[in-house]
Amino acid sequence: MVLPPASGTGKYFVTAAKSIRLIRQGCTNRPFFHISVTHRKRLNTQPVIEQLGSYDPMPNANNEKLVALNLERIKFWLGQGAHVTEPVAELLGLSGFFPIHPRSYMMAWRNRRTERENLAKQEAEKAKEEATK
Amino acid sequence: MLSQNSLLKRTWPMLVQSMEAHRKPRWLPVAKSKIYRIPKRPVIPEEERLELMRLHNNYKTQMRSIRRFYHEEMIKERSSRESASSEMSKRIEAEEWVKCVELNDSWNKQVAAEREERRKHEVAALEEYALKRMEALDKLKEAKIAKAAEEIRKQKELSKTFITPETIDAAIDHAIANPVDYNFAIDLKGNKYEGRDTQITRNQGKQEKAASANA
């Protein structure tokens, strides 16, 4: 049995709503995503219309998470009125194509806060140890 | 009705493994141990909520304008493409068409020449083949005729001994005068005893031996 190509079959209905979304293509314990445009009601296992990029969430040897984007086609599909899901919008925001997504800001300040709290905790522990000495 | 072809040539598999195959089915009730569990609601401080709302409002506004920009660009591009197809592009298209036709003609000529040559070769090969076949057939016929002639000659030679209405009486007389008996028997030593009613004396060989010894 032939599986549908991950890069897309190019078949779609013009009037149906499209969405640009991440589609998981890796295997167990190794996530890898294609950024593809599909019908909004299609499952992620179904053939996509077109692949617009890829996203590797696991940092490589240089501690980089690689993203590839076909901006020309993304522009085209946005012009056609395609919706963009939140994770993809975040990626596009970080790449400078969209404004930074509020979620990215939120994650940033929450991470900063937890870091600050951890630091404070460590300092408090240190102070305690010194006091006991 | 589903055609067989549509089943064979479908683009995606009939059975697709669901992403949520490991979850429990929807019709199962809440587990006994979880009946009174109330999931904890996330606590978002008022400050953060307001900030997020502001950010989201900004983001949505910006996104709307971006979307509109790309949509308008798409419309503009389409309209420019359509307007371009009026005069200039028509002329360019016509030129290109002429060029294409010339190229096509040249290709056709080349292909025709190649085809002519190929056809010649094919006809020659066909002729040779046909001639070979005809020769083989002629040879076969000649061989058959020769065989038949030989047979006729043999039969003619034999026909001298045939019994004809003129010679039949003589033949009958001859047959009656010389009766032939084809009955015979053979013993283990290979001795032949002709005739149907010939009496065989047992131990004939022994007696002979004894006689020879006596003598």
C-alpha cells in the first residue's frame, strides 16, 4: 500500500477553510514536524495540500532548533485566507514574519520568574547554611 | 456505488491508526477514584491577565492588518496578471506561439526522416524474411514430391507381383498346392517344433546324450 506523500498531494477544495499547522512526522521519542497547509477539517494523518516548511524541536549539536520556511508560499496561502495555528504563529513570530506571539512573551516572563524564584531560593539556602555555621 | 478502481487507487489508507488509540473509549464512565476529583483551575494574577489581554489585542490587530495586506496583494497580483493578458502579453504570446510552431515543425521533420529510414530497414528485413520463408516452403515441397516419387517407383516395382484377376486362379492353385503352416513352438533350449499337431517326446536331449555316450 502506498502512503500519501508528506510533501502534499496538491488536492484541495477552493472554498474550504485551510489551516497552516504543524504535522508530526517523527517517530517515537523523536518529534519532527512538517509545517503544512491542509483543510481545516482534515486529520493530521490525511494527505496535506502542500508542505511549507519543517521544524525540528530537538536541539542539535550546536544547541539550535532548526526551522525551515517557504515564506513565498506562506504569503500565498495567507493571501488565500488560510488560518494559522498557534504553534506555527509562534514560530513565524520568532522568525520575524509575524509580530511576536503573546504566548511567547508569556512563556518568557514565566520562565524568567521561575528562574528568579529559584535563584532566591538558592540564596536563602546559602544564607541559612552560613547562619548555621 | 464504489468502483474497484477507486478502492485500489485511493490516496490514503483505509485503516488509519488513530493518534488517541491509547486513550480510553468515550463511552467508559469516569473512574471510581476520580469521581470527586476537581481539577485545579489555573490561577492567573489580575496584572498578568490584563497584560495578556493587551498583548492579544495588539497581536490580533496587527495580524488582521497583515492578513488584509496579503489578501489585497493577492487581488492586486491577480488583476495585474489579467490586465497584462490584454495587448503586450498577447503579442508576446503570439511570438512565442510562432517560435514554438517552428521548433515543433523542425522536430517533426527530423522525426519523419528517422521514421522513413527505419521503415526502409523494416521493409527490407520483412522482404528477406518472406523470401527465406518461401524458399523453405519450396524446399519442403520438393522433398515431399521426391518422397512421393520414390514411393511410386517402389509400388510400381512391387506391382509385378500383385495378384490380378488374370492371375488369381494360378495363385489359388499355387496356394492350395503349397499349404503353409505357421504354427510352431519353442522349448527352453531354443528348439523349434513346427506344425500344430507335432508330437514332442520328453527327455529327447537326455536320450540323445546317452546315445552319444554309448556310441
